[in-house]
Amino acid sequence: MTAELVIFIILSVVAVAAAIAVVSAKNPVYAVVFLVTNFFALAMFYLVLSAQFIAFLQILVYAGAIMVLFLFVVMVLNMTGAIEAVQDKLPAQKWVALALAVVGLVEAGAIVATGVFARPASAKPLPADFGYVAPVGHELFFYYLLPFEATSVLLLIAIVGSIVIARRSVE
Amino acid sequence: MLPSSYYLALSAVLFTIGALGVLIRRNPLIMFMSIELMLNAANLAFIAFARDLRTLDGHIFVFIVMTVAAAEVAVGLGIIISIFRQKGDVNVDDLNIMKG
């Protein structure tokens, strides 16, 4: 019962409970807050897995920017109360989805349990600054420069696109 | 050091919960949040493997995935808002203009 296992169990209970709460929340504001909880739990996981830079990015970008954007839209669409259940056109698809999800989970569990992903503890020890900013930055700007520039173009497209889509039509 | 299969199992569970959310819920915002849940589950798998293989490529992938997710959320929420302006209510089952 190592410390890492205890941390893993506690964090995974929090993450899975928050995820189930997001999916089953009747009030979208609750769903947003539960998703922020899930993101914080995942950031803790990244810290355990020596991904410090990504952990901070997770909190800054996902929990800090994207979820705030969701909250803005929830306010604009005035969905802050409990939303009334919309009648599903195909009520049976809930149960088919649940059955397929259980099948998928059992299959994923079986695949993981066969040990195909288990590898002996790597011979190389983890470098001392494995997930820190400098090595990740070096990797990004030396070996992944083209994807980095492409994502900057992607962000420009997203900015222009969201402004064009969401503006009021010019009368 | 925990074997990465633990983290993969957790990533699969989170991904399945996110997929369930997209399939079961009818509110577009909750569906969007479930999509973000799926993306985060994939991120967790990337980071677990990066630690296993002792390379930083997984971190770079997660960086790019976060950027793409941010861009997608911005545009998607803009679409939802413009639909709300035109129709007054967002119900994904009624958005079937593109149906053959």
C-alpha cells in the first residue's frame, strides 16, 4: 500500500465521481463546477506522473479559461436553474448507450488486465527535470516547431471564426 | 511507481463516462462538457505513457490537444449562442436542417 497507490485511489474516486456528476447533473452550473473538480483531480494526476508543466497548463487553460467560458455561456443562455428534462425523441437510446458503455468498459478492463500494457519498470531512471518547463519547451521548439506554428494559425482561425459566428447579423 | 495500466484503466473509465454523457444527455452544454471529459481522458493516457517511455512527446501532444480543445470550445459555444439567438431555445433534437 504505497503512498502512490493511496493517492491514486483517492484521486481516481474524486475524478470518477465528479465525471458521473457532470453527466447526470440537472443544473448546468453544477455540471460546470463538477467538471472543474474533475480537472483539478486530473491536474493532481499529472503532478504524480511528473508532468508539472502540463499540470499547471491544465489548471490555467482548462479549469481557468475553458470552464469560465462555459460558465459565461450558461449565464447568457439563462440555464442557471435546473433545466427541465427535454423529451427524448428515441427514449430507448439511453439504455442502448448504457449497455454499450458497460460492454466497452468490460472490454477495456479485460485488455488492460491481460498485461499487454505492462512493461518492466524502465531501466532508465526518470530525468530529474522530466516534466519541467525547460525540457518541454526545448522539445516543443526543437522537434515540434511546425505543429506549434500550426496551432497558432488554428487559434487565429478560432478567434476569427467565433467572432464571425456569434456576432449579431448586420441589419 | 504505479504501472501505467492503472492510469490507462482510469482513462478508459473517464472516456466511457464522457461518451455516455454525449449519448444520453440532450442539453448541448452538457454534451460539450462530456466531450471535454473525453479529451481529458485521452490526455491522461498520453501523460501516463510519456512517463513510461521517458520521452516528452506525450507532453507535447497534450499541449496541442489542450490548444485544439480551447479553439473548439470557443467556436462551438459561439455556434450554440447564435442558434440560441435565432431559435430562442437550444434543443439538439430540433437541429435537423441538414438531415437528408
